[in-house]
Amino acid sequence: MSGRLTAVALSALAAVSAGLSPHAPQRPQGVVPSFADFTIETQQSAVGSSWRSVETLYLAGARYRRDLVHEMPGAPARRFISMTSCADRRTVQLYADARLFAVSGLDDWTRYPGQPVLLGAEVLVMIDGVDTGERRHVGPFEARHVRTTITVEPGLGANTEPGTTEIDGWYINPPGLFCRDQFAQGDAWLEAVKPGGRSDRRVYRTKGAARRGYPVEETTRVMTAAGASVNRVDFTRVSEQALDPALFEIPPGYRAALPLPWGGHDPTRPDTLPNRAAVYWTSFTQYVRSIFH
């Protein structure tokens, strides 16, 4: 297999969940919002592919819930549900198929160390975000039209391939979304590092400072030497109707999921003494084998 991997720009929704983009002006701070009840549903798909993902975001007071359903023909739909309380600084993950839940604390962005020092070849990432000035309303929020171009120019010996990503979208920025004072967008590139090689050292430059937000409509075109791909986010529905508080609570009959010794939870097994003993015994025997092999 080649030691180089096509550079792929990924648009992170937040949460995504994804790390703060290196070109953000500062790390986000934790906040406790006070949302009016609000629901928005969007659909993500890839042009030329039959898969799709549907995300429903619910906002109410200091809480939010995200329901994500991945659909692929010939395969059962996969559903991911998370409920977060910004006031309690915790997230509950629901595993609906097994009727299990797992609780975790929110990340504290202010405690994260800076980027590690990388000694590989330099890769210049130029980011140009332009606000067109166009506006439209999505429920109670104002959506901004932003066009972003990300150009990747690898230096001599870099693992990352050159490429360009064009993102054209409409974005809302509800204050305090995802318990942060600013929307943490991210742009990532994959690279394959040969054995004994070094990871690329990315240098970010900003030409236009317009930032994105939570996408209600977005088209992302990724162009590299290997070809082009197009992903879309399409707005499907919005509602300002009152939400049932039970949406943000652990449903009756759900049990705690089994915590794993190396972190995370098993989404298929409940937290019982026999299950804990089994998973810790398996972890111990694997560790012993690694010492003698």
C-alpha cells in the first residue's frame, strides 16, 4: 500500500464532538444557555452514493439532544442519541437497541494543551471564509450565507496530498450552542505516515475571517488528484413547538452500560458484576500475553 493518503477535508458539525479548528481565534469557553424550545432536522448525503444521515437537534433551556440516524440500503439503520445538560456539565448517550445508557462529563476546552510539536514536512493550509451578506430566517435564528475555500499545499516530502475544498453553506449560531460561547468548527486532513516517518507540520493561514456555524444547508466539494467528491447537508424541517421534557431524560427501563477498562462503554452489555469480571479478566489476560509475546 502506498505510504501517501489522499487529503480529505472533513466538515465537522460540532460536536461535533470534533476538536476546535486550529484557525479559531481562541478556545471556546463553557457557558450555560437558555434556549427557547426549538427543533431542527437536517439530512446529509454524498452525491453518487445511496447512504444518508438524518440529524435532529432539540434545544430547550440549558439542554440539548441530538438524534442521528445513518441509513444504508441493505443494512439496518444505525441510531445514535445523546442528551446534554450544560448546567450539569454532563452528557448521556443512549443505546436504544440494547436499552442501555452511559454518562460522561463535558470536556473542559480551557484545560487542553496546545498542539504537539511536529517535526515532519510543512503543509500550508490556506483558509478563506467570505460572508456574502445574505441572510434568511430559520425559525427564530438568522442564517448567514458563508463561502469557504480551503487550499492544502504540501511541502517537499509531505505525506498529505494537495487539494482544495469548497464549502458553500447557510449557518445559524444559537448563542451557547453545545455549551460553548463559540461554535467549534473543525477541518481535518488524513495522512498516511510510513513506518519511522514523521507526521506533517501544518501551518494555517487565514485570508477571509468569516466563520461557519451549525449548517442548515451546505455543499462541500473536495478536489484532489484522486478525483472529486460532493457532500450535501439539506434542511428538512424546523419547529418552535414546546418539547416534552422526557426527551432529555433517561427513558424508563434503561440500564447503565458496561464501562470498559480502557475507557468508554460497551453499547451491548449492561453494567453487572459478571460482565465487569469478564471484561476485566479479558483485559488482564491480553496484557499478560502482550508481555510474553
